[in-house]
Amino acid sequence: MSGPFARLGVGSRLMRHLLAEAHRQGVKTLTSHVSRTARPFYEKFGFSVVEHRSPTVGGIVIPNVVMRRSA
């Protein structure tokens, strides 16, 4: 990611908040469709790949992965 707000920790702070809120509410599993570039970020927070996908949107293939994290 590039831009003036990249690498400032905003995404990590949001993810920690999301994980804490999920825990508080008793959510046992979180699932997300993640771009290939975002995969390392999610892995850092304990998500694992459960499926590789290649959906087509407007005639363009957009590869991504489904990632899941269990409590």
C-alpha cells in the first residue's frame, strides 16, 4: 500500500479492536475475502487461508483468498 497514511498502524489498530470486540461478543470464527496483497496482514493476526478464489467482476479476474481465524 502506498499513500500518505500507509504504514501508520491504523489497520493494525482497527484489527485489534475488531478482534477484541468479536471476543467480547463471543464470536468464535471470523472469515474474510482478502486480496493477495492483504494476505500477509491477515496472517499476522492469525488468519489462515481456507480457499483460493478467482472471481470475475466486469470481465476482469480478481484473484483473492478466503481467510479464517478461530478463537
